[in-house]
Amino acid sequence: QVQLVESGGGSVQAGGSLRLSCAASGYTWRHYYKAFYMVWFRQAPGKEREGVATIYTVDSSRNYADSVKGRFFISQDITKNTLYLQMSSLQPGDSAMYYCAAGRSSLTLSPDDYVYWGQGTEVTVSS
């Protein structure tokens, strides 16, 4: 099993920044953490869940949604078992519940490819 706990959400004005964190733990994580695909998703009310950014723990290769390229940066600190999402130049359209997830499929932004999910942290961007 892999347990994921997000933090760092909050309210910010447009143009501001936030850094989200996702702490990973559990038996499966401890034994296979070197070979996980980690991802951030977001879901706004009434909208589908959208993949934002993903990273492969082995080599830190990354993939981003076009909507956040150049503004968001995904990173990891394996020593702390933590995934991060640095968000800059935030816009009201970035307001959503943000979830981290883990899987062992590929560097994809599709929710179907991820098995383990956190409970989410809310981000609100005001204009």
C-alpha cells in the first residue's frame, strides 16, 4: 500500500505562488519508491479531473499539461519521501482541489493509470 497526504493549499491572489507537498509512506512505497510515477491532478467543481504534472522517481523525467507549462514545476525529495508542486503566476482558472497520485504505469496524465491517491488540498485563486 501507498499512503499519500497532500498539504500546502490555500487562498492566494492572481499572480501569486503556492507550493504543494505530498508525503508518501507505506509498505509498497518503502519497497518500490525508486520506480514510481508520481502525478498531480486537479479537479474544479463541475469539471473533470485534469492531470497537471507528472514525474518519474527513477530519473526525474517530467511531463506537464499545456495549461501549466512554464508556470508549474514538479519535483521530488526522495530523502523526505515527498513530492512537490511549485505553482507560480496563479490564475483564477487554477482554483481546484489538487490531488497527488502514484502509479507504476508510465509518464502519463491520465487518472486511469494511477492506483494510489491522496485526499487532496484545496487551492483558491482570487482575481
